[in-house]
Amino acid sequence: MALKAATKFVLSENIADSVFDAVIVVSHSWKAVEKHAGLKAILPVLENYSKINSSIDKCTVSFIPTDAVSSNRLFYSSTGTVNTDFDDVRRYQKAAQNAVKAAVSAGVKFPLLITIPYERFPRAELIAAVGALHSAYTPYHIRSEDNQTLKLEGLGIYPIADKSPRFLELIQGIERSFIVSRDIGDGDPQRMAPPKVAEYVQELFKGSSVKVTVDSDQEKIKKEYPLLAAVNRSANDVPEHQARIIWLEYSNEEESKNSQKEFETLMLVGKGVTLDTGGR
Ligand SMILES: *[C@@H]1O[C@H](CO)[C@@H](O)[C@H](O)[C@H]1NC(C)=O
Ligand SMILES: *[C@@H]1O[C@H](CO)[C@@H](O)[C@H](O)[C@H]1NC(C)=O
Ligand SMILES: *[C@@H]1O[C@H](CO)[C@@H](O)[C@H](O)[C@H]1NC(C)=O
Ligand SMILES: *[C@@H]1O[C@H](CO)[C@@H](O)[C@H](O)[C@H]1NC(C)=O
């Protein structure tokens, strides 16, 4: 099933923990590491490295072998500039993404990600984690084979600004939603043709509070969704490629806390086009 094989997350403030087979530091400046007592051991390592390679803070990933962390593998990823008009928090996303990509290429399976805060970007830690997960995504067709391993088994997050378990839950939630959208959007045209997408979505929400309804009646689609049907024409001849309408309904069963006030109804309208899978 889709998410059985998702990355495991842990919060840890111990850079020496042998669970981690690499430590990744994302920062706008190596000197900013100084402000964090728990990172004392790596400060001299970065300082020494900065003396022999002046590129350390120039938007690059530096791989620094060192005894200061138990795995001997320290990756320092520079965000590049963060203080000009056109810099935004995505600097952190990109830096973490590049670092995890480099770490995966070195065989790393369970790194600890440390994002040094910068006051202009209060969400930097979250965004860096999202970037890290981008590089950790293992395509669906690879996960589907039991003997294939994930790019990363786990990701440790060293929390600085937000140490609450909710932070981890948020990252986990974002990862899951990304996996689902990447699986469906990037999956190959056979594994993710509309009927297979419908099966995937049904399996995904099985036993949850989201009700899934799938319309596969092509006559009904023709009558009620004429624009979709018009596109379906190009896929019509192959039953495995015929259109599906997937309804997701979430209704929480909670009582309203304030009897004077009705629940708010929230509607999200969007579309997921998988009609021309294989063509494009
Ligand atoms: C940094 O360099 C100094 C001077 O060469 C050396 O004494 C020290 O052990 C180095 N520290 C680390 C952590 O590599
Ligand atoms: C200096 O560091 C940068 C970033 O890690 C790296 O790309 C470059 O190859 C390094 N230079 C040398 C001579 O190792
Ligand atoms: C994984 O298993 C499949 C079939 O079970 C096999 O064809 C494939 O070679 C295996 N891949 C690896 C990397 O062992
Ligand atoms: C979609 O394609 C199938 C297969 O050719 C066809 O039977 C069906 O009528 C088409 N549906 C619509 C709404 O055009």
C-alpha cells in the first residue's frame, strides 16, 4: 500500500547519536552555528574547513569528514545570501534538497538535519525539512517492489525554533501529501492510469474518516462531465485508460463546542488531471 513505506521521522537534539549516519547542517553562515550550545562540537570543524576552502558559505554543499559526529560524515549546506530583496525562504528548501541529494549519493540512509534559524525566515526549519524530503522521495514503481529500498530510511530533525511534537506531525503530514501527489502525478502511465489512481486512492483512505466514491460509469461521465468526456475521447479505446471521477468527502463527527454557532463549511475546489497520461 501507498504509504506503508514512508520515511520515519524523529526529533533529536543529540548530534552524537549513532542512529544517524550523517549530520546535515543548513545555514546562511557557518558562524551562526556558534549560537547553539548543542552544536559546539562542530563549530571548530566548520571553522577549520572555512580556512581551507573559502566556498563554504557560497551556496554549496561541503562534505566534511570529521570525528566530531559519530558517523564521521558532516554535510554543510549553505543557503547563499538571505538578506537581499529577492531572497526568500526557498533558499532553505534548495539548500536542504541539495544536501540530502549529496548525502544519498554518499550512501547515507538516516541523516540528522539541522537548520540554523535566521530571524527573517521564521519557517526556515519547516521549509528545509520539506526540501530534504523532496530529495528523499522514492518513486512509486520502486517502492512497489518489495526488495527495493527507500532512498532514506529515516530523517532526524534537530529542532531549534519549534520543539513541539506537532512540528514533527506537520512535517509528516506534508510528506504524506507530497508522496501521494507525486505518486499519482509522476507515476508511469500504466500504474497511474485513471482506474489505477482510483484503486490507489481507495486503498489510501480505507478505514479513515474520508469517504471515497468513484464514478466509473462512462455514460454518466458523458452526461454530467461533458468537458471531461471530451478529453476521454482520446483515451476511450483502451478500457484501462478510461476516465474516473473520484469524490473525497470528509465529515468530522464532532459536536459543535458553541451551540450558537454552526460549523464552518470549508470547500476546496481543484482538479487533478490524469486524463492524458501517456500522451501529454
Ligand atoms: C582545527 O585546527 C586546529 C589547528 O590546526 C587544530 O588544532 C584543531 O584540532 C582542529 N579542530 C578540529 C575539530 O578539526
Ligand atoms: C570547496 O568547497 C566547495 C563546496 O563544498 C566544493 O564544491 C569545491 O570543490 C571545494 N574546493 C576544493 C578545491 O575542494
Ligand atoms: C527484485 O525482485 C524482482 C522480482 O522479485 C527481481 O526481478 C529483481 O531483479 C529484484 N531486484 C533486485 C535489485 O534485487
Ligand atoms: C470514454 O471511453 C470509453 C472507451 O472508448 C467509451 O466507452 C466511453 O463512452 C467514453 N466516455 C465518454 C463519457 O465519452
